[in-house]
Amino acid sequence: MPEVTVPQSSPARRLWTAVEPLHALVYFAPETAAAARAVGLPSWWMGYFAGRAAPLGAVGPAPVAAMFHGFSPAMVARSLPDAWSFASPEAVLEARTEAVRAALDRTLPAGAGRSLARLAELLEQAVTGCDFEGRPLTAAWARVARPTDAAMRVWLAATVLREHRGDGHVLAAVHAGLGGLDTTLTHVATGGVPLAAVQDNRGWTEAEWEDSRRRLVERGVLDGEGRLTEAGAALRRRLEEDTDRLAASPLAALGAEGVEEAIRLAVPLSRHLVDTGALPVPNPMGAPRP
């Protein structure tokens, strides 16, 4: 398989790698699942879709599937709009916020307060550089009220930044002619995420997986064994480079020294979450141990 040279040294990718675990704890913490049940959401996936989409309001399945990009529309439709009949977006967001606060209190290392306070300042400065055009999730999460405690300020800012990067990744994938499942298959083919980590939790049927593979083979992106061709590896490199480029404006707001300081502060905290099992690696996001 041709090598996909991922620009690991780019500042945008280094910042994402350093900060993503501080956001992604929300998907694995038992507090999050318990909070969703407490407000009446009957399934984990309903809690996921409602929780991540809550700042958008009582949105339906079609726009959420479009924004989240990697999930089967049929899977999203099993959770939305029904979730809003159990709990309002405001109630879901409040419950999710309190759950994350409890999870961070449980999982972050003791004595991290000073690092968290400074990291919050830096990430919030980065958020001021986010552009919202074509980025609905970023715009929605950026309007969530800022918490007062440092750990939650870090989490919210990390969330806005990762949705900004994610919205940009969707824009880059669409520009490359890749649908949500196509993007997932090419990511799997890079070795960046195991097939087993995504195949069972994105909701696509086996026929849909096969249709996507066939399309990518016909385009010359994958070979008959599901591996990237030379052209496919080049396409994936461009996708990653475009994602980094589209994630650059928050870094410009922070400045090169601020970016490096944020990375230095975030890496030990994120490594602690990975090393203590709060965030599994590998994971469906493809987030590595920093």
C-alpha cells in the first residue's frame, strides 16, 4: 500500500492531537450516559446525537447527518427528532455539561488547576479566531455560555475548536468528492483507524459499505483489496492538508508561541486521560495518544 504521509508536524494537527482527548472524554465517560438516561433519553446513541447537536436546537435528522458526515442517515433518524420528545435541547445540554464537569473532576490529575486555568485562556483566545462560514456546528457551540470553572472552560473551548476542525474536514472531503462513508473507508485504508472501530457504530449496511468500496475502486482510490492506490494516497494527503489549512485561523489568533504553550500544557493532561483508560486508543475519531 502506498504510504500516506500525514503532516504530523503541522501546528494545526499537533494542536488537535494535544487537545482532542480533553474533548473526547465526553464520549466514553459513564457520567455522560447516566446524564442522558436521567433526562429521559432511552439509548446511548440518542444521547450522543442529541448531546452533540443540542446547541443547534431541536434539529431533525437530515441536517445532523449532513453535518456529522460519517453516520448513516438512517442511524441518525433512529434518534432524531424523537430525542426532543423526551427532553428539550436546553435540558440535554445542561445535563451533558454537568456530566462532563463530573467526569473531568474524576479523571484529570490532581493539582492540574494552574495548568487548566492557563490552558483555558489560550484555547479561548484560539476560539476568537474561528470563522463560522459553512461551519454550523462550530457556530452553535461557540454560542454556548462560557463556564466559570477552568476545567469546563477548557472542555468547551476544546469542543469549539474540534468542531471547527471537523466542519473544515467535511468541507475538504466534499471538495474531494468523498461522501461520509467514502471518507471513512479512505481513513481506514490509511491505517489511522481500525475498521472494527467504525464499522459497528456508524450505522451503514453491508450493502452500503460495498457500494462505497466499489465507487472508490472505480475512481482508482482503492484497489481490489481495499488498499489505497497511489492516486488514493495522494487524495488522502490532500484531504489532510486541506483540513489543516482550514483549521488555521484559530492558530493565527493564538500566535505561534501561544500554540506551542497550549500544546505543552494540554499534552500531559491528555496523556493522563489516555494512560488511565479514560480515553481508549484506538478510537473511532482516530485520535492518538499525544
